[in-house]
Amino acid sequence: MSVKNIPLSEIIPFLECIANRDFDKLRTTVHHFMTHHQASELEEVFLTRIEPALDKDSLQWLLTEKFTRLNSALKKS
């Protein structure tokens, strides 16, 4: 499926999680999205539809959370 054909109703939950600064719910939303779509579609949705819609603070929060949690996971392994 082309990313342009993914309905807004599937993208809005990502934006809500980011707006609420709820990374755990964002992770759940990603898992739900992945039950219907491929990883390449998720990546394209984030790059072309979600990230451009974010304000600077929201984008900074998302990147900080992502890398903080990645570093934390790496330290545990």
C-alpha cells in the first residue's frame, strides 16, 4: 500500500501519543500499525507525514526519547 493511501485515522494516534508525550503508548501504536503494514511503510509515514507535522519541541522530545530508550536497551544487553 502506498503511504499516500494510508488514512489519517491511522496516523492521528501517532500524533496524539507524541502530543501527550506518551512513549509507551506510542510504542503500542507502532505495534498495532505494524500488524497491518510493513516496516518500510512505517518509516515512510514517519518521514513524510508525521515528522514534518511536528513542532520543534515535539520532534526534539521524540528523538530524545527514542535515543534514550535505545541507549538504555543497549546497556542492558
